[in-house]
Amino acid sequence: MTLILAPGDFNGDGKADVLARDSAGALWLYRGNGTGGFGTVSQVGTGWNAMNAILSTGDFNGDGKTDVLARDTAGLLWLYPGNGTGGWLSRVQVGSGWGSMTAILGPGDFNGDGKNDVLARDAGGNLFLYPGNGTSGWLSRSQVGWGWGGFTSLP
């Protein structure tokens, strides 16, 4: 696997799941069994090698279902809304110019307003908060740190 992320309950059964991308670009759903293991595994996508960042954001669009954000090689940011049963609704472009960011992280509700947010680090080591508006969009970004360039990754 070239990428593993823990989006929470992706398939709507009340148990935490894992998504993993293999070297061919297929995305796999590992359904959590609620007791520290996995149930069935199923493929939930192809072509994910076109994405150089994939992050778990929880419910980014406000529909109560777990979503995923992904950045493509052109620097476009895409929202992949989960359908609540282990699949996807149609993707939506939610940003451009993200290619300049060296790390992107979905911390959940970072600013405490009840909506999920994104943190991103630029090449200068500056850390920015991109507050989600709860409906697939953004509020104004703000710088929340500097000196983050020395870290090789953000969790």
C-alpha cells in the first residue's frame, strides 16, 4: 500500500474503517469489525495514483457522512463525498493552487466552530488553517504557525 488513512466510519455501520491505496492506484475499504480487526475488504475506487495527497476530513460537506479530500498533480483539491454505505457521490472541486503546499492535514474541527477544517504547510514552513464552512466550501484562511519546515511530515 502506498497510502493508508483512517476516515472514521466510512460505511455507516458505526465502526471505524481504513482506506488504503495500492501501487496500481486502486483504493480499498477495510471495514472495521469493532473489536480491533477487519471484516470484508472491497475496492472502492481506481485511478487514485493521480492524487499526491489524500486526507480524511470527516464530514466536510455537512450531510452527516464521512468524506475524503484529495489533491491531484495539477494542484486541484477535490472533495469525494462519501455516500454513507462505503461508496461515493460525485466528486466536487473545492480548490486550486494547492500544489504549493508541502503537507495537507485534516485535523477535524480545529477552530471549534463545529465544522471540519484543513491545515496546510507551504514551502516556507508556514502553517495555515483553512476553515471549512460546513457545506463543501471555505472561510478565510489564517496563518496559525511558522517554522514547520523542519518536519518531514505532518500526521
